[in-house]
Amino acid sequence: MSFYLTPVTGELLINREKELDQILSELVKKNSRIGFSLTGVRRIGKTSILKEVKKRLEKEGIVVIYISIWNTTPDTLETFIANLFDYTIEAFKDKFPLKMKISNLIKMGRDGINDLLKHLNISIDFGNEIAYTVSYVKGEESDISKATSNIFNLIDRLAEKTKTKCVLIIDEFPSLIELKIGKKMIGSSIIKTIRTINEDYKKTALVISGSFMHTMQEVALLSSAPFYKQLVNLEIDSLEEKAIQDFVKKYLKKKISKNGLDTLIEKSSGIPYNLQMLGRELNKLKEDIIDTSSISKAIDEILQREGDIHFKDYLNMMQSTEIKVVKTMAVSDVIGPKEIADAGNMKLNEVTALLQTLLDKGIVSKKERGQYQFTDNMFKTWLNRAYS
Ligand SMILES: Nc1ncnc2c1ncn2[C@@H]1O[C@H](COP(=O)(O)OP(=O)(O)O)[C@@H](O)[C@H]1O
Ligand SMILES: [Mg+2]
């Protein structure tokens, strides 16, 4: 079997049935508008779950629109609106009565839409919403806030018109705030707009995801945040022992010793992306049975070849004092604030504050009271190699 560094669905998706059940049992209800917010660190498998949700809901005849903020390039609100419009029309195309011929819109391109709308028997209001969005996307209109409300309203109007339940999935939702209008960032006003429209949705449920706990909290989870009470929060965790065993069985088709399994669990931190990377490497080895030493070999190989590319990314998210804390944790193998402060020659209260920001960024997690661990042990191993 091949290994995947991009999202997986179907057969390739290990475990996650519990999460899928919880999400799907609500989203399939034709009259429920309850949505979800998925949080979990990068590479834990959020997008994979969302894509699987999309597939399964579509089998039930539900219209699903999936859009990722991280795939919005250039990262402007204009691009986001244009993409969302395209995906919306694409998602609904099979639901329209034939006489509306909306599916032709895609083939015709945006230019033909205005003309076509005139010939179609569409209520004026509704036609106007499409026409406005189209003319905005074509650059004939410039009111960006009107275009934003318009596209979000249009989605629910299409759902009502076609008598379908719709699920709108926005992956990496908090990054909406970082999209630009001209050279300026949008700020949180767009999130408020979406919240207000979402409150009035009749046939549409919203599902969002976010990789950073603190930004997700700001936009969705705190009682002062816009989506509090509108969305059910679901935390996506790393894979557990049983799932990791399943991964080995399914992907590797090799045996693994008990020690080997323990090492794999520890070194990968149960992060699916790490398992895919390690799996690819382990697959190249001659050994039929994977043990601790095969895993060390595989990790060495990966870190040497591509560790810098991967983990410089992590470093870019951190301030120099935060980097000092994680380096100390990795090199001196310490987990308590006091030990870190001693080993790193830093002040205890400074270390405590930095551990909090590292927690917010998802770089470390709490093991027990006063004990911190790396969310991603591959990062720890890399730091060790780079700085010991
Ligand atoms: N349940 C799973 N089983 C197997 N591989 C997975 C699973 N979930 C994620 N992956 C793999 O992990 C990587 C990250 O997954 P992705 O869904 O993109 O995570 P996220 O969106 O949280 O960053 C991808 O390489 C994907 O193939
Ligand atoms: Mg993702």
C-alpha cells in the first residue's frame, strides 16, 4: 500500500469512527441546523475527517460545500468569495430543476451567467443574489461586505429553493481573519458577519475546523466568542494504541514486536502524519518484523532528509524565548517548569508564562499537573539532533 501526506478518506482512514458517528448522526438530520467545530493540532487528521464527512453526507443526498482557508491563494477575501461561489454552484448543480440549467453555468463560465439568469424562471430576489455575487466576482461591483453577506445568504437560499439540507464546511476557519482586502487584514468583522447570517440559516449547518486552540477559542469557543453555543466542539486527538496497530496492519503488512509498537507510539505521538512518514520509511527496510531499532533507523532517515523543512515551520511559529524552552526540554529531557528553568538558566516565572504560550500554540501539552510533554515527539527528536 502507498503512504499519504495528503488527507485520506474511505479505506485509508484509520479509526475515527467515533468522531464520524457523532458528527454524522447530527448532520444527516434534515431539520437540524446544529454544526460542529473541530480543533486539533496540525496533521492530526481534521481535514481527513471533514472530507470523509463530505463523502458520506453526499451519499445521503445532502449538499456539502467544502472550502479551506489555507488553500485560498492569493490569500484575499476576494479570492475566498470567488472560490466559495464556484464551490457552491458546483455543490448544488445536481439539485436544480432542469429548467434552471444552473449546471450549465459552470461550463459557460461566469460571463454567461447574467445573460442566462434573465432567461431563467428565477424569482427576482433570488436571481439578484446570484447576479450580484457574479458581478462582484467579475469585478463589476466593489462592495466587499455586501458580497460577503451575499454569498453566505445565497447558500441557504439555494438549500431552501432546492429543498435540500446543506452543510457548509470551512477548514482552518480562524485564518479567515488573516485574509486581506487590498493590503489590510480583515480582522474579526467577517466572523461576526458569518455568525449573524448563520443564526438565521434555515437549511444549512456550519462545520469549522482550526489547528490552533487559542485562535479557535477566540472565534468559536469562549462564551464571549461569536459561535459559542452555535457549534458543538469536538477535539480531535492523536491515534491510540489500537488504531496504531491497525495502521501497521493495514499499511505496512509487516509484523511489529511489542517493543517496536511501544516505540512507534511514543516516537510518533500517535500523529497520523508521522505514522504515514514513518510507514513509508519502514516499508523500505528489509526486516520482516519491525522492532525498536528499525524505527530509530527510519526516524534518523526522515529527520536527516526532511527534518529541517518540517520543523523550521514549527520554529517560525515561536519566539526566541519559546524556542529556548523547547530546546531545553528536548536536550536536557526535562518536563517540569522548575527543572526547565534550572537547566536553561531562566527565571521560573518566565518559564511558566512561556509554557502557557507553548500550550496555546499546541507545541506542548500537559501530561499531568506541572508536567509538560511535546505534542509531537518527532519535533523533540529533531531538536535533540539539531542542538545536542
Ligand atoms: N485516520 C487516519 N488514518 C491514516 N492516515 C491519516 C488519518 N488521518 C490523517 N492521516 C494522514 O495524516 C496526515 C494529516 O492529515 P490531515 O487530515 O491533513 O490533518 P490536519 O487537517 O489535521 O492537518 C495526512 O498525511 C493524512 O494522510
Ligand atoms: Mg487540514
